[in-house]
Amino acid sequence: MNAADLRGKSPDELKEELKNLKKEAFNLRFQQATGALESTAGIRAARRNAARVKTILNEKARAAAGEE
């Protein structure tokens, strides 16, 4: 997932994407706690993708506030 793709989405789509990423991060943490997780790299990727989505949401919110 890259920022250019995210900037093309609407805020509602980004919120849904953030929700899905948070669920994914939770599931990965749960797997890690139970010992079922084989690769821990997915946890880092999920967190970073969630942060990326939050950044784009904030950029869009600031742009909308600037237009008003």
C-alpha cells in the first residue's frame, strides 16, 4: 500500500481501510500472544499502514478546513 493510492480514496474509504488495518493488527498481536504467528514482520507492516492511512486522513481534513 502506498500513499499515492491512498490519496485517491475518499475519507469514508480511508476510514474503512483504517478499521480493517486495526483489525488485522489485533489479529496478528493475538496470534503472537498464542504462539501461532510465524513471521512478526506483518505486525510492523500493519502498524505502518495504519499510520499511513491516518496521515492521509489528517492531510485531507486540514485541506478541507483550509477551503472553508
